[in-house]
Amino acid sequence: MQVFAYCWACNKEYDVSRWSNKYGVKCDSPECDGYVIGPTGSIKPRIVGDFSKTPEPLIKVISSN
């Protein structure tokens, strides 16, 4: 699954799938003063992936019986 985020000002798209969760990441476009990840951690997302399959649960319950 990939997560893309758009700059809040110029709408340039960035692949933020492997970015750390830093806040306040600015757009690198010339003459753009917008944020890709806002100071509060907000993004304009687009998620790409195969949603046809049910994902594995994050926590599996193991019986001790």
C-alpha cells in the first residue's frame, strides 16, 4: 500500500509511504510556501493499494487452553 500526500498550496504530489511522522514538512517546489505535512500532522492523502482482500489483523489472539 502506498500513501501519497499533496502540498496544501500548489497540490504537488509526494509519496510519503516511508516518511517518518515529522510535522511541518514544507513543499520543495520553487516559490511555494505550502506544507506537504502540516504543523499539526495533517495531510491531503491519496491511498493506493489492493483493497479487495481483507487485511490480516494487527493483533492475533492466541488461546492458552
